[in-house]
Amino acid sequence: MSNKINYKAFITALAIIPSIQAAITFPTFPTIQDQIFNFPKYDLHPPRIPLKYIRGVPTLPFSIGTPNQEFIGIFDTASPVTWVMSDQCTSSACLAEPDSEKFHASQSSTNYKFPLRVDLSYLDGTHVQLKPELDVMKFANIPFPPHLIAEAYQVDYPKGYLPPANARLGMGDFGSIDWTKTRFNLDAAEIPSTLAPGFFRSRRAAGDDRYSTGAATTGSSDFRKRGPFLDSILDSFFWILGIDDALYTGPIYQLPLAPVSGLSSPFWKIPIEGFRFQYANASAGKPDQQFSFQKGAYGKVYSSSPVLTVPKSTADAMNKAIGAVYNEALNLYTIPCSAYNTAPSLVFQFGAGIDAEIPPQQYIYKLEEDRPNSGVSSDSCYSAISGGTDDINVFLGGPFFRSFYLVYQFSGQSVGVAESIAHIGKVYPRV
């Protein structure tokens, strides 16, 4: 088999599902199809599921299993797997949580376990050891057929990290795990001998594999109207099971996904050329400043991060340009809160010739609590432009994710970006 995956051919093949005969055959490995939600058909408007922001990260309630077991999870466009803490997890993070907030697979009559294990790490430093399974899910009382989930048997958070939630809803990076190379967990007791007839037959019904995210609060057209970012600003933000024409204005610009070879996933990675600081008042004597990325760089839509993560040298240069100073105690670039009135707009320059622009209040955050021994007080602000370990690519966290109406198209292999009715960011062809 070639080391390069033809995703278009792969996706087309997935649409052909063989009928199941009298004998039920259990899958050996999860497929990319098990990771993709197919959404129910709708009449005029697709369902909207509210996303609640906690520490700058979107979260939502959902349930797994039969009968339902309820959880709060991070809405994560960068996670290939939906996972929850297992009742069998003994790591310190799990022991600190009540048993009622963990998944009890033995109590679900629709649970199917794969005899596999896989380790995943996230940008925020979270590390988990997972055992993949199939089980039914439900969002806002909307049921979904058996979907790929995972029990977390080990959960490790970095020191001092306060997780917005102890579960994740996997909404991207599909196909990034080569399950044939994961570790086997040879426990025959975990493989069920029987399961309800028709269980796998109904796993995937025809539906829409597109979803979108965006704000529903209609704001004024004043592009620079708000102060530093707070969670409370986003009190009407949604995951939409389809495309809702009422939540955006103007055209949706289609950004093709990055051409990714091998087994690495293209979801949701967009070719990107650079960032630009753009001053609203040219007469102020401050020229626009350009920060270009290497050829072939992509920006990954990363909803589970509250910040933009760029190569460290770029982060240093960008923060210096706006007067932000690195604070070692906080591991942040601090800046006076008055900068949201004077700092430039930030322009994302995508490879498709499309620019997306946000005002400074979308990348300047307020410290919402005093930080001892940091030298700053709770009325200080910091830059949401952070340095990372990747020297080429960027991770488009909160400042990008929440500023636009975004459409995620699996079959179409693109991310659509439009101006939301909240008028937070602008989108336009590059001149």
C-alpha cells in the first residue's frame, strides 16, 4: 500500500457500506467513518447546540451509552476521538473526580470494546491513554448511532493546569491514528459474544457530514466596540448540525484543506502564508507589519486552545511589535489593557488568497484573577499569541475559532469561513 492516502477516494469508498447478513461480524479496528458524525436531515434550520465557554474553551453536555450517562466535554476540532474518564482510571486526575462523572462501560448495553490501546497528547499538555469503543451518543436529546468513543484509563494534566472539562468531543484530525499500529490489549473478556441484532446495521445512516460553529448574538457593526476578551462575552455561541444561513452574512469563502501525505490527517488544516498587523489609522505613523510562514505551512483549527500558537520566534516578534512583555512567572506576554484601543488588527493570510481579520480585543485577554508572585494584578491583560514547539505550522485557537462563522466539510475537504452576525471578524479576498 502506498504511504500516501488518497482521501477523496477513501471517502468515496466509505460511502459504500456492505449489507450485513444474518451473522453479525464485529469490526477489528475503528474506521474513519466511525469518527465522523452524520447529522439528521432538517427542514428550514439545522439544530443548534449551545457551547459554553470555560476559561476561553468551548464545552457542551452530551451522553454516552444505554441508558444515558451524562458528561461535560471540551468541543475539540483537533481531537480524533471522543473520550471520557473511565471508572477504572486510577491516575491522580481521575481519583480527584467523583465516580458519577466517569463512564461505566459495564452499565451500557450498547457498548462494544476494541481490544486496542492508544496514547494521545494535546497542545495544552494533557496526555491520555485510551481504549477505543463504539457506543451510542446523544446531544441535546438528538440521538446518534454507535460512534467511536474511548475510555480514558489514564489522564495526566500539566502542573497547575485547570481543565475546562474532564472529557473531549472529538471533532477533527480524523484518520490521524493508524489503529493497526496501536497496542493490543489482549483481554478476551472485553470482546462481547453477542450484541443486539441490527446494532451495526444502523451505525451509519445517510446524512450531512458538514457542521458549523458561530455566534448567534447580533452585535453592532462597530468592529472595535468591546474591551478585553472574557468568557461572558460569548453567551450565545453554537455548534450547528449543518449550515445555518441565519448565522452569517456575506459569502462563505472555501479554504481547501492542506495536502497532507502519509497517515497524517488533513482535518482541519488550512494552508496559511502569514499573519499581518494592520493599523486602522495610517496617519498614526505605524506601518503594517508582516510575519510570513514557511512554504507549506498550515493553520490547524484548534478550538480546545484559548490562544493562537505560532513558532516561538514569530511569537516573540509579534508580541514585541505590540508592546507585550514576556512574564516568566505566568508564562505569558503581558500588556496594558488599554492596548485593545491602540493595538493593530490581526490578519490571517490563507493560501487560498483569503484574508480573515480580527480586532485587538479578540487577541488581548484580561487576567481574571490575581497571580501571586507574578508582578501583575487582576486588572492586567495578556496577549493570546503564544510560542509553540512547531517551527513551521500554527494552531488557530480561540481568537480565530470564535471570531468567524466556520463550516467544516468532510466530504468537501475544506473549511468555509464567513463573517458571523456578531460582526466580530471580517473576511475578504486579498488585494
